[in-house]
Amino acid sequence: MSNKYFLVFLAFLFSVSVYSQHGRHRSSLISGRVMSTEKEVMDFATVYLKGTNQGCYTDEKGIYHLK
């Protein structure tokens, strides 16, 4: 179970770096894919942007999109 949280955290860090490169435009989109350490798709995982109330779920392929 802790591996899932670790992977969500890694996805979050990746998202923050992508977000910071795009600036603070309202039309910015952050997307990515959450996978386990065993390279398995993490379907329906929760992804949040730290410091905000913005979040979403991954789809059945582990892909998420945050606006």
C-alpha cells in the first residue's frame, strides 16, 4: 500500500516540475501516468497538486490530466 502512495508522490513531483515550466497560465494542463515500481498501471489512483484543492483520478490506464 505504501508503494502506491510513493508512486503518487513521484507523479506529483513530476507534475510540479512540469507546472513550474509552463508558468501560472489558467489554460495550463498537467498530465502524466502513474505506475508501480513493478511497472504496473495504477488505475484510479488519486493525484493532487500540493498546496491547492486541485486533484483528479487516474483512468484505467494510469493516465491523469490536471488543468
